[in-house]
Amino acid sequence: MTENTENKAENMAYTQDMTVVVTGASGRTGSRVARAARAAGLTVRAASRAQGFDWEDPTTWADTLRGADAAYLVHPFDIGSPAAAEGIGALAREAVGLGVRRLVLLSARGEEQALPAEEALRSSGADWTVVRASWFAQNFSEGPLVEGLRYGELVFPAGEVREPFVDLRDVGEVVAAVLTSGDRYAGATLELTGPRLLTWREAVAEISEATGVKVTYTPVPVRAYGETLAGFGVPPEEAALLVEVFEGLLDGRNARLTDGVRQVLGRGPRDFGDFVREAAAAGTWKA
């Protein structure tokens, strides 16, 4: 029996009858985590308001956590918000108290405001892993940026900063692998990136080429973008936080690659171009 075969056998034994709570299971990251976890043989317990779980109502947490073995935590607000740090700390402590010690937190690469939430997890007594992801490729295909792309212009405060966009399928598979690897990644902070550095202008150009429709990128100052968000009805405190976060994240600090995906999965990360071609073929950016 080879070492790889032995590792697979150990993982299968470890995941047998293992139940993982996936918060945000219908969202961008949670849906990919749930899919990858099921493919890895885990039993997934979806945690969302539709299933009676509410991040803002701690009385709903115990019924979701009780009897589970692990949990994937993604906060519905920005990970850098005070509400995220408070909620993650409280949920992690409750999970540990109910015997759910294995917790994996989605955090943001390079976001200093996320550090209190990460520390809240670490100090909870859990066997924790923090996954810091770079900007998602799927932010171009799911969420508020899609409408602009469909109508030919992306307005965003990224200037000409380069970013290693990561495919959320890789994030989901990394989380599933972490959960099925026993204690191998307990106490680890993993940074996940894609394989290439691209500016937002270059990313939009690849979308334009794949769709055959002219799409332009218009950079704007961060604070002007925050005023636009407020004009669209984003609460003032949330818009102010996003301005603060973007001023840090989009200053070039993340313009470097990591080997986090390969470290966990034993392969390189998916390329942004592959994501674009698949999304274009699916009609994602058709007006």
C-alpha cells in the first residue's frame, strides 16, 4: 500500500459518519463547501435562515450545532466588521461547549480588520483553521458587480492593482480537505490565491473577449465608490467599513501568489481564464 493510498484510507475512516455544519450553505462560498464536503463523504447540515439558523439570533444556534462534529463559519457581513468578530467568537464558544471543536473560518487575505474575528476563533478553545482567501473569481459572476458587466462597464475602486483571483471551487475543496485531514491543519492559517496576478482591467478584458461583447473597466476613487454605495441604500456604517477595507485591500498588498491550494490539494489552483470561459458559456453576462 502506497503512502497516498494509506492517507486516503485514513481520511475515509475519519470522515465516516462525520457531520459538518455549513453556515451560508446557499451562498457563494457555503454552497461550494457543502458540495465538496458531500463529495468527500461528509454529512452536511446546512445552516441558514431557511433551516432556522440566524447569525443575529444566538437562540437558534444550539439546535443547529448539537450533535455535529465540525463547522464551516462564514459571517454574512464583512469579516472585518465588529459584528463579525463578536458573532464568530460567541458561536465558536457555543460550538465548543456543545462538543463541536473542529471549526474552519473563512477570512479575507490582507484585511487587517479581519484580525479580531480570527482571534475570536483562536481564543474560543476550538481546534481551528483559518482560510484567508484572495478576491473571488466568482465575484465577477455572482453578486453586485454582475449587472455592470452585463451592460458593458465595471466601475470599481481597484485602480490598476494586481490580484490573484481565486476560484471558489478551490476554496470549497480546500475546506473539505482540511475537514477530512484529521488534525493536520488544526491551528493553521492558510492563504489561498489563484495562479496568476491580474488587474481588474485585465480581468474585465478577459470577460470581454470570452463573451464577444465590449466591456470596459472604469476605476474610481475608493471614497467616491463609498458615496455611490450610500446612494444605492447601503447603510452608512456599512459603506464606511467597505471604504476602510477597500483602502487597505486595494493598495497592492495582495499582489503576490501563494501555494496554499497546492499545499492542501496537491495540485495547482484553477485559472481565472477557465472560470471566465465556463461562465461565459453559461450565459452569465448576457444582458
